[in-house]
Amino acid sequence: MKRTIMSYMVATILSLTAVIGLAIQPTALMAQAQTQTQQTPSPTAASALASVPASASAATITPITSPACGEVVQGSVNLTANLNCTGDGLIVGADNTVINLNGYTLTGPGQQSSKVGIVVPNNDNIMISGPGVIKGFQAGILATGSNNVQIKSIILTGNEIAVFTTGSTNTQVQENIIKNNNLGVASHSSKGASLMSNLITGNELAGVTLVNTHKAIIAANNIEGGQNGLFLDAQSSENTINMNNVLHNVIDLNNANGLAPNINVNSFADNNCMVSNPSGLCIGR
């Protein structure tokens, strides 16, 4: 699992570095994390994942009210205290799982730690909701190979990537506060995502990035305070970007560093912004 997480994360960051032209200096912590990804998962983690029935139903699972860091969870999960984790936070182990942060905070060991706050590996119909905070992880929430993951009403801050989707479909990110991460929302090789009514601010590299992502809808968000507000690479197509406030970024809207949006079939309409690449993607500009 760590190998999959890191390979996608490194691919996304390297893709962004190449097309945006930003220099990301490798650190000792990142090098250590990459070394860790080549190791075999621990027997404890492997046995825990193997023990989760693939056909488990949320209706038949006793609600979990006090999950522990690193626990594989399913069914109805409600936090009743803050979790301060030295490793991963929670790992979703079955379809139809509902995680309610219930006003509490999930804290990790740092954004360069290779750890993830909530992992959704190949599970469908997952709800992760607040109020609550996820902070201090390499990825706050990671959805990989999953369908219909809903993320709502959460504060994600101080992570390398707040929300990261890889090979997933129909991820819904709504009404969250995503602030002071390196990347806010990153979508890699995914389809049908919906980002609506989020406050995405102060994310250093970019607020939202789409890499090889298709048919996403990004609407009614406030995106500000990054190198790029919204970046799409040349392989991202048929995405709809409407009615967003994208302001106070170095480049507010960036379609593949100046590629005409009709070439990769992306639609930009009614976005309030100042600087776009190519020009003409902002209202009146």
C-alpha cells in the first residue's frame, strides 16, 4: 500500500514540477520516505487488511466509537476523542463505510512522513465528514481505486497534499476548508470528480491540480494564495470549471501552461480571476 501511495504522489509532484516549472528540492525526509516504500508492508498491517471481509456490509457491523491510529475500520465510525498518530490514521476496510470526525482532530507525524490521515484503498460508497480537522500527514485523505468517495465539512491543513485521488471515480469534495498545505486537492488518473463550495486558501504549490483527469466539475469554490490556483495538465480533458473565485495566486487559472482549452476540451466559464494562462479564461479578460 505504501508503494502505491508514494508512487502516485511522486508521479503527481514530478508531473507538476515539469509542466508548471517549479523547482522542488528533495529533502532527506522525502528520500527516507521513498526508501520506506520499497519495503514489504508489516505483517501486522497485512494481516489486518486480510481479515476484513470483502463483502462486509455497514448494516451488519457494530458501530466503532473509539478507533485507534492505524486501525482498519468499516461500517459506522465515530470519533470520540482526538487522535495523535505516529503512523497512518484510519484505513477504510470495506465498502459503505461512514467516518464522522464528530468535531475531533486527526493529527499525523508531519507532512514529509509518508503517512496518510484516512486511506480509502479500492472501496466504494465512502463518506468522510466533519466537523473536524485532519492535519500533519503527507496526504490528509487518499482515495485510490475507489468510487463515490464523499468528503464534506472538514478542515484539512498542514499536509503535503490535503486530498489526493488516484485512479478513482466520482470523488465528491464539498464544503471543506483546505488551507496551508503544499497542494490542496490533487487528482491523478481519475474521472468524474466534483469539487464544489470549498474554501481553498494558502496552499503553496497549487490549490487544485488535475493530472490525466477527465470529466471533473469544479464550481463555486474560492481558491487563493498559491503559485497556481487551478492547474490542469495537457492530458486532462472534458473538465468543467465554472463560477469560481480564483484570486491572489501567481497564476489563477492555468491550462497546461498556456494550452488552448479547446485542444484538451476543457470548459472555463464565469470564473472571477485576474491572471490566466492562456489569457481569456477570466471574466472580461
